[in-house]
Amino acid sequence: MTPDQPSRPITKAVIPAAGLGTRFLPATKATPKEMLPVVDKPAIQYVVEESVRAGLDDLLIITGRNKAALEDHFDHHWELEQALEAKGDLHRLERVRESAVLKVHFVRQGQPKGLGHAVHVAKEHVGDNPFAVLLGDDLIDARDHLLEEMLRVREEKGGSVVALLEVPPESVHLYGCAAVDGRDGDVVRITGLVEKPDPSEAPSNLAVIGRYVLDPSVFEVLEHTPPGRGGEIQLTDALQTLASSSEPGGGVHGVVFRGRRYDTGDRLDYLKAVVRLGVDHAELGKDFGEWLDDFSGQRASGQR
Ligand code: UTP
């Protein structure tokens, strides 16, 4: 941080979960995609746990229509808890309570007008504090420490920080894409951002993934950000403005992530996430891994 920007510890995390989840229909017609189970927990619980591990325990989930299950999941379920207690099933009781003891707040987006709009809805809760944004369907493996590294970069450089992933050039049109310079290991300075570019116009193969540490000046920028690609208010467009701003709070850096990420909002990536986290699961991993090897062997020999 520069001397005129005193360091403030970051405690707030915003988790947008108000999207329509159209890529996963019909599963997401009545169930939020963030509540789809990944092995034995809903996707959003992994995201909440990641945030708490990084020291951000003041959580705000942005919800919308059809998202009541999210609020129920992060609340107590007294009948269930009493039934498990009566049966003496303390292991399951503990697992059911895990998600209810966290400090989780909710606000509704009203209309899903895009990720930038969803983040702006958090303004009142966040106030004039830097904060993290974690997308509710984007999982980072618990063994990797992306968010901690992003918080460190914000502390050192100020401004905002985004997570970047090197993707094959033919996939760049699925993401926000960054133009960068000033590379220092896995930390880059971002000079521009473009949402879902045509591969021939992409400034790099560095894609923005669902982790951000944002300066509160982003709210002011979002207020003046018109709908962009897809008619949605894009967070990428607001970050593009901040990247070229020399105002206090301006400037955007990127952290290139080389760890394990699971995009559970996409059907194929969701299946991969279940398998990858399933084989690592403390209770199920051994049996599941053996079954998977057997199944793969059968497929290879044409028995399936
Ligand atoms: P996505 O683009 O992945 O979500 O947004 P979506 O719109 O639900 O997906 P599809 O394309 O229709 O399948 C990334 C994140 O931003 C949230 C989503 O819930 C997801 O966590 N989001 C998106 C909002 O909260 N509000 C919005 O208006 C849009």
C-alpha cells in the first residue's frame, strides 16, 4: 500500500448467487445452481469455507428468485438437529450445524442484470471498505491459497485484484480477458479487460476467474457503467475503467492461478468436479477411486 492508503484488514466477502443458471437447465429450474451437491456439500458451502479460511467471515450472499434454499442452508434446521441428537448421530449433527453457525447475510438482487449489478447491490453492506467477491459456483481447491495471495497483493499494491487463469486461446471467448504488463512472478499489472472477446481480438490467453478483491471505489464506477455484453452490467467493464484510473483506489493487478479450480455452473466441469473431489474425499475417496479405476478399465476394454 502507498503511504496515503493506510492498510485496513479485509473481513467482508460478497458471494453473488443470483444468476439464472441457464447452462444447467432443467436442474436449475427450481434449485439454485449454487446448491447443487458436489460430493456431499452444496457448491456454495465450499466457497463460504474458502472465504472463512482466508479470514473473511463477514459474508453477504446476493440471492434472487428461487434462491430460498440458500438461506435455509445457512440457517439452523431444528427438527433435523433434534432428530439426529435423539438418534445419537453426532457426526451428522455436526455436519448439519457447520453451515448454520457462520455469520451469513443475504440481500436480493431483484432482477439478474449482470455480475456488476449484483456486486453493486452489496454497496450498503460493504460501505467504504475493500472487500472480496467469490462467485458462488466457482470452486478453488482447499489445498490452494489463491484468495490469501490476492489479499497480500491488495495489501502491497492497493487498488483491486483479480484472479487469472491461462486458458487455451480457443476458450478465451468464454471469459473476461486481460491485457497485462509488468509481470512479477505470477503477479501482473492489468492494462485492460474485455468481456468474452472473439479469439482473434483477445489481448492474451489470461482469463478472469471468479475471485476478486475490490476497492470500494468500484461502486461509484458501477453506478456509471452501462449494460455491456449480453445487455448485462458487467463487472469486467467497471474493472476496465479502474485499470486505467489514476484516482485513489484505481489500478488493477492480476494473480495468475496455477492450482485446482472447478466451475460447477457448467455441466461438463461440474461432472469433473464431482469426480476430482470425490476421489480425494476423506470417507468416500478410497472406495470411489477403486470403483472408478475398475469402471475406466471396463470402458477401455469395451465392456461398457
Ligand atoms: P454466470 O454468468 O456464471 O451465472 O455468473 P448465470 O448467469 O447464472 O449463468 P448461466 O450462463 O445462465 O448458466 C457468475 C456468477 O454471478 C452470479 C451468478 O449466480 C454466478 O455465481 N450472478 C450473475 C448474479 O448474482 N447476478 C447476475 O445478474 C448474474
